[in-house]
Amino acid sequence: MSSTLGTLFLIPNTLGDDARDEQLPWVLPNETIAQTSRLTHWIVEDAKTARAFLKIVDSVSPLACTIQEMQMSEWRGVARNAKYGDAVKPIDLLKPLMAGNDMGLMSEAGVPGVADPGAELVLAAHKLGAKVKPLVGPSSILLGLMASGLNGQRF
């Protein structure tokens, strides 16, 4: 195992199918798309959704390897995994990170860790002492707060 930990990048996803394809550069900043294209190790909420998203990213910024060559593990949270008899723990999925590889964490929609099981993985990465870098993207919670008229300081 490497003495240097990789970085866990929190990769935002679009909020729906309508925001994919040619609209991706309007939804995500160029640097978010570029960093996403460089990653080869992934933890995702849903592999099918992640592959579709990465295919769109590839059309904007070529991927570092083919989608088939990527290491991709699914994570839907401790409670849901236990319900279906999956004994995988967050630390198990972070082995590439512990070996020095940068990893991407992607939700099915929006940003990882916000109303999302990805928070468990982020906490595990912090406990390891790994760097966690959130990238800019859409969040339904923040967008809802912005549109609500509520005081963003006290809601």
C-alpha cells in the first residue's frame, strides 16, 4: 500500500436527463468536467447513471481511459446495503485511495454527501486522513433554498 493517499474528488452530477448531452458545459464548470475526465477509480450511487454521465463528459473532455477500463464500485449507503445483504463497508471501497489513486465519488443526481449516502464515504476518507475535494455543481437543496424566498442565514 502506498504511504501517500489519493484525493477523493466529490463529483457533481446533473439534476436530470434534460441537463445532459450538449447542455453539460452550461451546467458544470470546465474545471469540474476536466477533473472528472482524469479520474479512473470511482465510487458511484448507480453504475448505469455514472456511465451515461461519463459518456457525456468524454464528448466534452476526453476520458483518461475507456469507461470499461475504469474501476467502478456502487455504494448506496450502509442501511440500504445491509438491507440487501451487502456487507461492504465504506473503507472497503476506498482501497484504491489508500493505494495512492485519486478517486471520484458521484451521486445519481446533484452533489455527493448532501441528502445522499456519499456522506458516509466522505467521513471514512477524512478518518483515513485523505484529502477530500468537492467540485462545483448543481444542488437541488441549494437551488430550492434560493428559489424559496427564505432567509438563507436562518431556515
